[in-house]
Amino acid sequence: MCLAVPSQVKSIEGPYAEVEIGGVSRNVSIILTPDVKVGDYILVHTGYAIGVVDEDEAQATIKLFNELSG
């Protein structure tokens, strides 16, 4: 099973966005989501942004992941 993790875009430089996942900052490719903007929530899978989601959906998913991880 594969999971896409919702993350908020903190900054963009070229084809990469800096996001924070579980308290860790990382760069992900936004080549598949070229219209993404700083502040957007994106779904990250294997280092790539694969979609944009609204904040409510992102927060609900993050909350669920946190509950499942204990």
C-alpha cells in the first residue's frame, strides 16, 4: 500500500518546494503540480507532489495519521 502525505508548501525554488512532514523539512519535486503556490497543501508521494488538496482535507488527514501513529 502506498500513502500520499499532505504537507504545506513553505517555499518554492524552481521545480522544488520546501515542505514540512512530521516536523522535518524536505524538498519535493513540483514538476507534476506546476500551479502550486506557497501556502498550498499538496499530497507528497516518493518525493513528488502529486496533487493539491484543500486545508480542511489536509488537516483531517494529518490528524488521522497522528492518531494512527499513537
